[in-house]
Amino acid sequence: MANDNYYEILGVAKGATDDEIKKAYRKLAHKHHPDKTGGNEAEFKKINEAYQVLSDKSKRAQYDQFGQTFDQGGFQGGQGQGFGGFDFSGFNQQSQGGFDFQDFGFEDIFSNIFGGERRGGRSRKKAGKDIQVDAEISFEEMVKGARRNINIYKNVVCERCHGTGGEPSAKKETCPTCHGSGQIRQSMQSFFGSFSQVSTCPTCQGAGETYSERCRKCRGDGRVKEEENIEIEIPAGIQDGQTLSMEGRGEAGEKGGSSGDLYVNIHVTPHPKFKREKNNIISNEYITFSQATLGDKINIDTIGGQLKMKIPAGTQSGEIFRVRNEGVPSLDRRGRGDHLVKIIVNIPKHLSRKQKELIERLKEVE
């Protein structure tokens, strides 16, 4: 590896911190481990050699100073050593002060490679999956609240066995495979030697118990696929894109495990006239030049229906009037917003002769 750059091998910058080097090493060691499918022994050797140098402050300082001419004092190819100078001879001698792999994250690497569980005891019952759906409501329903009924095809608790997986008349028995522990231990031969793998018992799925007869409806799973109708209550004032969470309404868990949650993404269809700004509703009302000049009373549309609104004489185009408590209610039910009416004065583009004469006469007295 005389022509290799240790920093490039680990994919880190020359000024990388110890934590960044360790993180990069763990990721690459996991990827190229020879016992994994697609692993690469040559790359794994390079990664270990680079890490041994860069993780040692003294060796790293020498390497940074001398670069490719760095001499590791027998590091490159010492006899009786493992990859790149790692001595694995003490790996199985933990009680006698053997090599400690914990700092290098090998415990996590081996767990991911072999799929084992590192701690004893029965495994937890697997919770059900969450479900995510979309619901569309109108602008009016957003203001007033709404209900929706949706049908979801999902795993539900088996009614016959109530999720146990056994026939109602069946007897509980200690699992013959794991003898009640919920886990099984297997010895495996790997690149580094012999290892023990602890995994969930495939017979009882970690429960430690089985039934003398499996449920005829769910065939021992404790769950069946069925369509369920769920009523969703959508509160007034909900925002477009907001998500409602319904705890426990997702898929049923395995054999008594907790159910997942149901997430409902709310989409509010745009209104042709109204817009929402926080808890206020905004709309435009168009009036004539004479109404703006002389004043008037006009009908305006609100979410609750039409209302009469006074236009004072001399109203300017773009002026905003507030109709209190006609906006969107707060989700916490503490009041509601207002309806803001923006006045737009229509200036005619085409005038009759009489209209022009009147405007000219008005111009004379201004």
C-alpha cells in the first residue's frame, strides 16, 4: 500500500476528527467485510491498515509528516498478524484481557452481518405497521369541520383466537425449539473464528410458548387481512397539509403486540373566492367609481353567508375592511379569526359620451 493515501481510503479529509475517522472506518468495514455477500478482503485489509495509522495520534503525525515514505516499524506485513497489523490472536480470550473490539464497533458489524441479537431474554412482540392515507376536504369543511369514512385493507386481530394464534380450545405449551427462552443460539464459523449468534426463535416468534393446535382462521399468525371502515373526525381550523394521528388504528401487532398508528394527511381544495391567511379569511369585493366616491352599502360573501357592509364615501381602491369573527376557528377552540375584505374600485375602460361629459365637468370643479 505504499502508493495509497490513507485518508482517501477512508474517504475523509486530512483534518478529519477522530470521531469522523472512526465513523468512516466502521461504515467501510461493514461494507467490505469478507463474510458479507459482496465483501472484499483486499479492501478490508486496506481499510484496517489505514485506520490503525490514522486512529493512532503518534502514527498519524508521522504519516502526515512523511507521507508515502512513512515507515510503520514492521506494520506493513508483520508475521503472525492479521489484516494490516491487527493481532486477532486474543479475540476469543476476553476473560484473559484479549483484544477489545468494542471501540471499533465490531459488535454492531457482526450483529448486522449475522442478523443476531446481542442481548439475552425474550424478544419484544413486534408492533404493527403504521398506515398513511390522504383525505381531501373543501375550504368550507376546513372552516366548519368534517367527517370522512375510509376503508383500509390491513392486518387486524383474528377474532377466532383473539390474536394468540392458537385454537380457543388449545393448550399452551413450552416451545420445543427454544425451551421457553424465546431465542435460539447458533455457533457460526466466520473469517475471524467461531461466533455465537442469538436470534428470535422461528417457532414461537420470541413468545417462548406455543399452542397444541394452531388457529384454523389465521393459521397461527394471530392476525388476518380484512377491510376495516374507519371514521375520521377532521377538526375545524385544520391546516392544508396537516396530518392527523390516530393511535392504534394501524395494522395489528404480532400475537398481542401493540397496533401501529394511522396517519391521515389532510388536503384542502382551494376556494374560488376565499383565501386563508393564518386564521383570517381574505376576499376581494369590486365596487364602482361612484360607490367609492359617494359611499354605499353592498352585499359581501362570507363563509357563513352574505352580509351587508357599509362602504364609506371616499373609499380608496385596495382599502381593507374587517368583519370580525367570520374567519377560521382556532384548533384549540379559543376564538376565531376575522374576514378581511379588500375593496377594488373598477375604473371603466370605455366611457359613453355622457359619462365623459360628466367626468369632464367633475374635473373642472376639482
